[in-house]
Amino acid sequence: MDDIDRELIALLRDNARLPVVALAAKLRVARATVQNRIARLEAEGTIVGYTVRLRPAAEAHRIRAMTSIAVEGPHGAEVLRILRGHPNIVALHSTNGRWDLLAEIRTDSLEAFDKVLSTLRSIHGISNTETSLLLSTHKLA
């Protein structure tokens, strides 16, 4: 991947609906060059899809939080299995340091959020959690 590929990816991240002609003009290359590079990046698996970003206020699940989770030694696989199946957990990351997992939680109300937290804290193998509600979003990828 060279600088043009990186610039192309940055432009697509900002607006994947930009016409190829506009991408070519911004990159100062031929339209065919952009089409070929996009095709190559997709074929290589660098670009795996395109998506829609919504304003956080436009989403149904308006309560968003990040929950740090500590897992007791031998229960990691079971905890992951349970958390992966939870409908309010939209992302789950393993981490290093004090916490083992970081879960992004979304709900429609604070009451629903409270129930989700209670459910998480009662899962066998979870020893501790710490949650931060997401108040504002200042940058999307």
C-alpha cells in the first residue's frame, strides 16, 4: 500500500459515496487509476465493505456506554460466549492492563441500561466492571 492508497482510503472513510471522478480529482490521478486501486483493495481484502454513519442522536439506541470488564482467570471463554450473544453489546474488545474486555453497550433508555448492567454484573466469571456513559461524539472514524 502506497501513499495514494492511503489517501484514497482516507477519502472513502470520510465519504464512501464520492464519485470516482471526484476521488481522482482530489488525488490528482486518472479515473481509471482510482477504479483499479479500489478494485485491488477490495480484492485483497483491505476494503471489506462500505457503511452508513448516523448522527448519534438519529440512532434508536440513544444511551451509549463503554464498560470495562475484569474476568476471573479460567472463565474467559465462557464470558466471551455470553457477551457475544447479548443484543445490547454492539462491540466487544479484548484489552491489556487492568481490564480484560471493553464492551460498547447501547440501549433505548437509562432504565434499560440499568438492567443490562445488572445482567452483566451477574454473569459467572465477571469479577468487576466500570462503566462510562458516552455523552458527546466529537469525531467518527
